[in-house]
Amino acid sequence: MTKKISIIIPVREINDYVREAVPRHMELDYPDFEVLIFPDEPGEEVFSDPAVKIIPSGKTGPAQKRDLALQYASGDIFAFTDDDAWPEKDWLKNAAAQLEDPAVGAVGGPAVTAPNDTLRQLAGGKVYESFLCSGKYTYRYLPGKRCEDDDLPSVNLIVKREVFEQVHGFDSSFYPGEDTKLCMDIVNTGKKLIYSPDVLVYHHRRPLFRPHLKQVTNYAKHRGYFAKKLPQTSLRPVYFIPSLFAAGVLFGPAVCLLCAPLWWVYGTVLAVYFGLAAYSLRDCHNLRLFVLSLTGIFATHIGYGLFFVRGLLARRLLR
């Protein structure tokens, strides 16, 4: 029996990304679904399909908007995504197949850079796709191998309603990072969280440099805070590496002034770093895109490293 799926989209206001995404949602290869959009305030926007519902939520955060699914959604499964993302046609069909396993509580997949993005947005996507920036987590931005996971982004996260109810929803005032808490709560129920490469959405990136770095540093600040508060999924060595790198880049010259022979070490490390960064962009054949992405990788590491420490030292951190 086909289970009904409710697609949940939190948004401040109906924007061009939503207008682009809704028609793509309506083309999904799945027999029974609805689309619930939660803007802050009511507006004049009306979508012609009755399966699309606009429900004003008042001024509140994305986590609180997503939790409204428990009140307004009629589906047996909740498919969470963002206003600036749109799915492959088989998104729901593939997700529903994974959720047929009673041991699986939720499934997610890659959020691939939208092919119609601008050059600076594509560069932001290349930064995330680089193994030097995302390490083993590149599968969040490019299709990887199916695996069990414990932390998937809410831009592409499909959860059984019964499991969502069991963990009391996102129940979080954090943003970003509310998805980290939800995934941890799901795993702690004993249910599996599955990453499946065929459960795919396309995601518009923040353009380099300011919007991209604002997003990255916000992620970093919350990850640093979560390293203390949610160590089960956030206290991992890989999250500390950018901070060590940033410290080396910023304070290395002062140390080298005290010990001149260390300049060659400093220079060698940077040469190797940029060599690896360039290698990670080897499929980038547009010179301008390559230069933007290379610079973006470096700026991302510095920004992430500094703000991770800021979050780590914070006594209290809310959205």
C-alpha cells in the first residue's frame, strides 16, 4: 500500500526559488503526496494545484516551521527540504522504497548543486564538493555509496511520521544545526538513518564570497558549540582540522620571524595545501570558476576554523 508523503518547505516568504521548485515537485513520480509551504505571513500567492498548501506560521525559525508538520500534514511520511531546492522525479519513490524496511526511521541523500546556478554559486558548490573541504562528507554534495549515517542535512531528509512524533520533532531553537539534533535523536531510538544516492535533490548554492562565507561560518559556530553539547555526532577530529590550519596560517609568520629556518616549512605546507586544493578541482575546466573555487576553499577553511573556535568557547548559542 502506497503511503502518503507530505513535503515540508519552511520559508520566510514565497520567493522565486519556491516558484521554481513547486512545479518540479508536482512532476514527482509518486502517486500520493502534498506540498506544505510555511511562510511567515500570508500573501496573495496561490498555486493552482490543490495539493499545494500555503500555511502562514508567523515569524519563527525553520525548525519550528518544520515541526508544524505534526499539526498540518496528513502524510505518513514527512519529506523535509528547503525553499531553494528541487527534487529529481524519483525522489519520493526511491525514499519510500528505503523506508519500507521497519528498521529504517529516516532516509536522506545528496543535495547536488543546481545546474542553472550562476558562476559564483557554482564556485560555492565546487568548494563543498572538494574533498579538501568536505573530506569524507562529499557524498552530501555528490552521489556516493549507500550507507548508514547519523547526521544528514534537512535540505533532503525524509522521516517516518511515527518516528518524528516519537522524538518530538526537531524540538530545537538552533539554526543551523537543528537537523544534527533530529538525526541524533532518531539514531538514539534504535532506528537506522540511511543515506541513499538515488534520493537526490538539487540545491541552489550561496554565491562566493560573502553569502557563502556567512553560511559556512554560521555552520562552523554551531558545530563548535555542538562539539560540547552534542558530542555523539559533533566531537570528531575532522571538525577541528580547519581551526588548526587557520591557526597555522595566521600565527605561522610570527613563529617564523623568531626562527627563520621554519619559513621553508611554512611555505612547503602552503604549497602542498594549494596543490591538493587544485587537484580537488581537476574536473573544473573553466579558468574563472577554477580561480574562484580555489580561493573559496582557502577562505572557507579560514572562516570555518575561526568560527568553530568561537562556537566551542560560547557559553550559550541559539539561532
